[in-house]
Amino acid sequence: MSGWKLVYESFEPAQEGIREALCTVGNGYFATRGAAPESAASNFHYPGTYIAGCYNRLRTEIAGETVENESLVNAPNWLPLTFRIEDGDWFDIDSVDILSYYQELDLKQAILKRTIRFRDPEGRHTRIEQRRLISIEYRHLAALETTIHAEDWSGTIEVCSALDGCVENGGVARYQDLNNHHLSFLAAETLSDTTMALEMETHQSHIRIAQAATTRFWLGDNPIEPALKTEQAECYIAHRYAVEVDSQQTLQIEKTVSLYTSRDRAISEAGLEARKAVAEAPRFAALAARHILLWKQLWRRFDLDIEHDDPAEEKHTERILRLHILHLIQTTSPHIMDLDVGVPARGLHGEAYRGHIFWDELFVFPLFNLRMPEITRALLRYRYRRLNEARRAARDAGHRGAMYPWQSGSNGREESQRLHLNPQSGNWIPDNSHLQRHINAAVAYNVWQYYQVTRDLEFLSFYGAEMILEIARFWASIATYNNALERYEILRVMGPDEYHDAYPDAEQPGLNNNAYTNLMAVWVILRALELRDVLPSQRFIELCRQLELSPEEFSHWEEVSRRMHIPFHDDDIISQFEGYEKLEEFDWEGYREKYDDIQRLDRILEAEGDSPNRYKVSKQADVLMLFYLFSSEELGELFAHLDYPFEPEIIPRNIDYYIQRTSHGSTLSRVVHSWVLARSNRPGGWPLFLEALKSDVSDIQGGTTAEGIHTGAMAGTVDLIQRCFTGIETRGDRLWLNPCLPEGLQSLTLNIRYRQHVLKLYVTPVCIRISTEPSSEHPIKIGIRTKIHRLNPGDVREFQL
């Protein structure tokens, strides 16, 4: 197929969960999984609709403890539309003879299509064609178009269209023992012969969710108004219609739905707004035409083209990259600019991680920084609004500044579990992931990178700088001085590699001097100190007074930034954490032979009564994250500031050391490993990139895709093309390019935005061509390898590599 379509040409029930996640359509405000309209939650199907920022808390008594979890709520199901012929059974794809099946997610148009031709038990042949969209223009509207062809029969079709609020969060098997019923019924009513409405409310957060749906019919080109029968129960309302059909005319059904919540702005009442919106909604064709136009505009910004030696690999790679871009936009579209939302680690595509926001934005924001930075700005405001909660968390932990949570939801408090279920052993075990203090560095890093790309001084002055300063204050506060080392330490934390949360046989969780955490803390402090030169002096003075920052505190920060301890072993191997070298080597070959798939080595070892804490193993190697985020030049400056020796030659030795000890238990791991190999121009970068591409489409972790796509991994693969292979860096008020195309990749073409300039890049192994759109903006400075060039609006420049 083309590079713009995700296609399935057979119906395979066991694959429905994966396909439903991958065929999700959405617009950033809400999204709906690609479940069939006639399906209900079962072993194979899981209809799910998720509204950005719509969370609810529930408590459960389990393992002798009260566990409280906040979850992104599965909203009422707007999809239900099914039919039956002559009082027979309601259409069920599992009980008919399928003659042909075709499902297509049109990536260019963000429209899901399905065609089924089947023979029923009475021998009748029928063809169904469906199209579905969630409008990118009208963020509250969704629509489903169904066309039924009675090929060789005539008779009565009864159609049932419904709104179903009798849903719960049941999309993740390992959460089944937890309370998962989040919605209370408020009202349901028939508004007219074509229109119905349903209102529900979340139990704890009291968010009202209102839906209204209108269902209309055409025989051929003629509108018809079949008689209505209403079926209503608590949480559910359905309209039934009987229509006479024959093989000469097709029956077309359009179901248009509006969705509002009480969190929406500029509304009087959610239910009233939903009714108004659906009454004014255009027909499917008109809605689709506007939807397609706006997606065309988005693709002008976000698309990329690659040319590869292997045309089949080229098309396959482009298609998956576009699938990833589509899902990232559907999760964080321009609509979120007016919303208080973050980036859920599993998108608006499922219930894994309960819809929480982790550090995945570290991988997501670079795409939007260089394409539509207004989206990044809005998402960073999510963090700023929760700054006071982060301050409260730091204070409660005995620290100063701001301590952001590892998992965030509605109000910014820590949402990480204290117990989690190992599905391999069935055991509930302690979860210490809340000790991942490096999330604070990710927040500051994201603020700084956004500023470097946009030079949005207004945002930095009134939002970003305050976060950076308070996070730097936290790092200086959590660091303690070790007299023996004559350096500062950060104790009892976890790094991104969640395989290690304690020392072997330790009574308390946490690790000392995680290298990634310590070095990122230094980087944040240095950026906070740099704000003195970046911000207008008056604004910096105002912030210092507001935050009660004294010259003595800045002096302490300076000292911490120069004297932080970074552990090493074997001369030049950066230790993942202090004492890492004392752990046992792991029997990789034996375990691969025993289990084949050892990506989730933590679960395997726990089921055996063992722990990864004993071994030199990694889910995702912390140290390699340093090479992912920073160039060798930047790392050299950091280590020199700390008075540690650092030569670029140690990077490949560290890569080799940790790659041999990594199971890739995280979908982010292959992204990071591909990046560091590609930037050091070593074999393995492109194959790991291709493996990372498969993370969701091939469900390489065996069942996780059905629970929601991985936004970090999807964004990471796109960013490998966008920044890694082009060598884009944004630092020092310059746009740096240092291309390094993998073998086989002949060229890549993409558009980026840098400081209000729109640039088109064309990169080959031997040259790079940069063209800029004419504008009234000031010239920018670009660095090609080590030389600085001035680029004016409207320039076209070509550089030999």
C-alpha cells in the first residue's frame, strides 16, 4: 500500500486489541479507539473514548492496604450502531461468513474506513461500508457514516443507534482487581425522532460528561424518516428504526455526536452545549471536507520524506513514521493550546499507566518545538500550573524548591502506585518508582529547549524561569556534602532504569549517586545561573525577590554545580549508580535460551523469587540517556566544569558496556540506543531504529499496544529522523546541523521552524541544502559542523559535507 495508509485485509479477533489502539481517531480534545461500532467490551474488543484531562480517583482494598488510583476515565461510548435483518440476530462479525474484509486508517485524512462483505445464516449477501472521524476543526464533534448494500435480497433492516454510559475502565487486565467504575448516571432523554442525549458524571472529580447524537437516514439520495422506538435504561439510551431496503438502493446512515464536559470554557452548561452543537452539525461529507483540509495543513508542517536504497523499506518506514506523527497530533493537537492537559504516556488510546503523564514529554516536545512550538508552550503551562503542588511535595519531603511527581494527573500530586501487579507471578509487590527525581530535570530541560528553539522570552520570563529556578533550588537542597569525597551527593533515588530500585538485601529503597540524575542536576543548576544573563535584568530581580533568592543561595548553587559526585568504574565507565560495579554479571545467554523474550526481565526474576537489583542489567540504560540528550561537546563542558576527565573516546566504550547489559524492557530503550549508535556513526543505529519503529505496530512487548500506544517511543522514532540523522542542535542562540545519515539512507527532506523562520532542509550524505521562506524576521545564525553562517529570510544555501 502507499505510504499514507495503515491497512488490514482480514479479520483476526486475536489482533483486534492492537488494531483498535492503532486505528484510534482523535483531535487532542478526545479520541476513540478503532473498535467496531457494533462491538462491546469482550476478550477481543474494547471500545474506549478518552477525554484529555478527564481524571477520577477510586480506592480499592487490596493486599491488606487501601490503594488509591487516579485514572483517565473511559467516557460513555458514542459508537454503538448496529443492525439486524428481518428480526434476526443483531449483526455480529464473529457469527457471519466473512467473504471480504478491509480496514484502512487513512493517515493523510485521519479517517478510519471499513468494508465488510458477508453472508448471513439465511444465505443473504450484504456489504457494509463505514467511515469514521473525530473532527480536527470542531473539537466537540465526531461522526460515523455507514452504508449498507443489500446485494441479493430485500426486506426490513432494523437499525439500533445508542449512547452507552454503562462503561468502566476495563482495558488493562492487570488492573481488573481494582475498582474501575468511574461514572454515575445523571440523565438520558430523547430530544426528537433523530436526536438523543446522555449525561454522566465522574464519582470523585465530579466532571459532567454530556453527549448528544443525531442519527439520519437516506435511501439512495433521498432522505427518509423511519419511525422511532426508544430503548432506555440507566446509563444507556438507544433509538431503533425499521427501514425497508432492496438491492436497487443503498441505505446510508449518518450518526453525528457532540461531546462536552463541565471543564470546558465559555459554556453555560455541558448538556445544553452538546445539544446545540449536534443540532448545528453539518452532514458527514461537509464535516469530512473541512476535516481533510485542516489535516492537509497540518501535514504541510509535520510530514517528512526519506529516500532509501530499498524502495520497500522506504515506503514501510515512511508509513510508520506518519502513523506515529498522526497519533502524536491526535493526542496533542492545536486544540490543546486552550486546555489544561499534559502528554499521557499512552496517548488517548487506552488505559495503561492510567493515562498519567511521565517524562515521555522529553521525547515528544522536540517534534513540536521544531514544527508547532505553540503546542509545546501550552503543554509546559500544564507543568507551570502545578508548580505549587511541586513545591508542596518538596516541602513535605524535607527539601526546598519544587519536586515534580514521577506520575502526574489532574492536580500534579504524585500518582505513582505504591503496589503493582506482576502478571507473570500474580504477586502484588512494592512500587518505588516515585523515587525517580530525574523527572524534575526533564521539566527544566523541556523549558530550556523550547526557549532555545523559539527564543520565547515572554514565556521564559513569566513561566519557564520560575520553574527552572525552583527545580535548581530543589537539586541544591537534596544534594548533601560528603566530607570524604569532598563532593556533593544525591542519595536514595531511582534512575530511568526501573530495574534497580534498591541495593541487594537493603531494607530501604533507593540508590546513591545515579550518574544520570546527578549530571542532570548540575545541568539544571547551570541553566538557572545562566538566567541571570538571559532574562531582562528587571524581571530577574523581580523573580529573585518573589522567590526570596539571595546571593548566598546562588553561591551555594555554584559550589554544588562544580562539586557534584559522578561515579566511575573500570577507569572510564560512568557507573549507572554508586556500587553498580559490585553487582553480579547476568546469565544473558541462559535466560534467552530459557525464556526467549526477556524484555521484561524484572517480571521474570520476581516470578523466580529473584530481583534485578542483584545484577548488572538494565531495562533502559541510564548512562546512555546522557549521550541522547547532549552532544559530546556539551558533555565535555559539563565534565570539565566538574573537574572530571572526559574524552569523546569514552562514549563508544560506555555504549558498548551498557548495550551488552540491556534487555530493552522499555520501548524508549531502542530509540535511545539507536540514537547514540547513529550519532557515533556506528553500525546498528539503523537496525535499532527499525526495531523501534515496530514497537507498537508489531506489539513487540506482547500485549502492551492494545492498552495504548507509546507516545515517547513514537515521538522518538520521528525525532531520530528529524534531529539525530540531521544533527540538529539548538544551543547558544544558534541552530547547529551536523548530518550523519545511516548507510542506505540517500536523503531526507523536512520542514522545521526555528525562531519564527520556516526552513526546508534537504540532506544527503554529501550535502545539505537549506531554504528559508521570505519574512520580516531578523537573520539567524546556523552552524554547519564547526562553521557559523548567517541565514537571511528567503535565502537558499547549500553546504558540502
